[in-house]
Amino acid sequence: MGTLVQNRQILLSSSTGKLNFWSLYRSDMTNFAGCSEFHTNRILESSSPVLDSQIWSNLQPELVARILARLPLSSLIHTRLVSKSWDREIYSGRVMGDGSVHENPRSWLFLFENGGPGNPHKLHAFDPLRNDWQTFTTIPHFATVQKIGGLSLCGAASGLMVYKISALKSHFIRFGVFNPITRSWKKLPPLLKRRQRPVVSMFAEGSGYRLVVAGGLEYDQQVLTTEVYDSRTECWRTTCEKFNNLQSHVCDEIRTSTAFCDGVVYHMRFTRMLSFDPNREYHTFMAYDTKTARWRPLRVPLPPNLVFTGYPSLKRIWKGRAYLADVLPPYLVESNGRLLLIGFREDRFHSVVAGIGIWELDQKKAWKLVTLMPDTLFDQMCPKICMSAYVDPSSYLKYELQGAGHGDIVYIFQANEGQGFVVLCDFSQSPPAWRCIRNGIVPKVEYSQTLQGCVIDLRWDTMI
């Protein structure tokens, strides 16, 4: 009788929205003390009463489904660790099918840590509402196959992440999509044309998604076609036969950056200054209109104070010592329908790296400065210390950053020398508010080869 009464109380609490999930989660947490699939940095409230784990473990499936259907999506990530039966219930049709009940949380930042030999891939996720970091070691099956040559995160849309999978010997690529919340995954069909290092962009299309792949090289030969994968038809088709952003050699590239904004795929490519050819372009800017399926070049000069170098040439005072600095090119991101460029600024009078700025591409097709990172945050960035026999002195600093944006939030992160640094810029405030949300997220550098990031909405309903 006591169990029945408490079941009724639980159901009443869930229907009135007064159910405290953290007491639920903590009541059975001891059974998962050694679980490595999920870790959270959130401090659980000590004032919440601990419910009887025997009662929670014996609830009827229908009651569990009604409780889970009223929890926010972010809480369901924690809830699946309560028991195996709850884990199965979360991904059943009774919970996942009731999409109208769940709240739509603020988009999360996901950082993919590409582990080295003998070390697992990991996903670090940041919840901006709870100000909470979580780590997942559950990854798609295609990431665990030993015959792949490389794995990198290259886009996200509709709650899904798209990975680029390189073959072990040829390094020709395939793609796989993964939902980090439902843990469902799919390896996409092979491309119509084999290629290396193409332009890749993913965007939402109704309840599904599309993946744009353009250009690249096939055995040092240019690939000029553009292919688009449609999740509804589950096949690739060629949409454009001409891609003007030609690559002479892969090794010439310093960085490429791609962003999808308002129906257009924007792509920037920066190459090294290896020759004195006055006609050679070291910076190319392209746009692909998804409606007309055509690429066009954009003649937009870079911001005057933005700086990047192909070799150590600037000065930087770091930890009280003067260094030469090598600065990587800027990064494209999207935020609320605006195309933004994140990069390093130069004090030309003193030839020093002065900070980080964010520029917006305005209606006149010019880059307009919208905000600057505070000096207190920029001084916390830990650059990579490199050694070279061709530089005097032999050590120099390498500055690099990556970005990800969605909605009002733009994230800037780096993983130099294992000192992971993540900064948030909130454009919903005026002026934009900056804050550091993590310092030191990534383990030692020998255990982390690369770090890529994206911002996604937590969704159940996207069909993979």
C-alpha cells in the first residue's frame, strides 16, 4: 500500500511540474559510481530529499514514461543512468514520440576530442542554462572501427553531428551522422566522386537535413563537382559541375573555414605565401546558394586590423617575456542569421598581437567590427610554444582559435598545450557579454590530437 501511495504522489508531482529530478538522480547514483559513460561537474543540491531507490526501481513502465515525458531534455541525459530499464524507456516511442511535452532547451556546445592511440574519443558538452560541463564517452560505432584512418567533426544541424571518416590507406572520405542524445548513428552512402579535403557543410531541411560536399582533390587532380546528400531520399546527387576555388596543393592550405547562413554556404580558404607571384590569391571567399545550386566568388576585403601570418613574424609579450608569434587565420561562424568572422587583431604601430575581434558581414558586403574580447580574457589564452631552427630565438608562440555559433551565443575555443580555453560571447545583451566558461578542459596534449566543436539543439525527432 505504501508503494502505491508514493507512486500516486510521484505521478501528481510530475503532472504539476514539482518533481525534483536531482533527488531522483542521486537516489540511485551509488550504483553508477564507476560508470565512465557520463560525467557531470554539476553540484547536486544537498537539500533535496533522497527517495527510496527500491520504490523507484519498481515503478510501472507506464508511470515511468509519464514522468520522463515531463522532464526537460537536458535532464533526460542524466536520467538514463538511473537504471537500465529507465535507459531503455527513454529511447522508447512512449517518451521520444511525445515531442510536444519536452521543453526546447538552449543550444549546447559540443567539443569533440579526437583521442590518440589507445585513448577513447570523447564529447565534452556545455549546457549554458545550467552552466554545466558534461563528458560523454559513448560515440558512434563508425568511430570505433580500427580500419579508419581518421575521424573529424565537420558540421551539425537538426540535433545531429556529421563526422568525416577517412579511409586508412587512400584517405578518401565518407561521412557518418550521430545524435549524441539518442546515441543513434548512421554511416552515409559513399560519395559519387572520390575526394580528399573537400568543402563540407550541413544544414536543416524541414524535419531532415542536407549535407553539401564540394571540391577537393583526387590524387592531386581537381574535383569540380558539388554533391548534396538529402536525408529524405538517402542518396547523393550532383548539383553543380563547377567549383572555382581551385587547390594547387593541399600542403599550401593554412586553414579553411565554412559556415551556413540564411540559405547560403560560405567558405574561406587561406594559403601559404610560398611564392612572390603578384597574381596569386592567398585568401579566397566563396558562396554557394542552396536554392540556385551555384557557387560564386565574393570580393570582400578582410578587416584592416585582422592579422594572420604564414610564419612567425609578429611580437607578443607572454608571461613577461617577448616572443615571436605565428597567428592562424580567422574563423567563420553563424549567429542569428548573421555571418561573423572571428580572428586576431594586430597593433600595427607596435607590430604585436593585440587581441581577438568579431566582425559581421553587413549588407554592403563589408566586414564591420561588432565586439572585442576583453583584454583580461585574451591574456588568459595559453598559446602553443613551438621550436624551430629557422627562428631566432628558437622558440616562438603559435596562436590559433576555433569558433562555433548558434542563436545569440558565439563560442571561441582553443586546445593549445593541453590548456583548453573556452570563451562565450552572448549577443543577446548590449553590449555583448563575454565570459570564460572553461579553462583546462582538454587532457595532456599527447592524449588529444585535435579538438573540433559545434553548437546543436537537443532533439529527438530528427530522422537519421
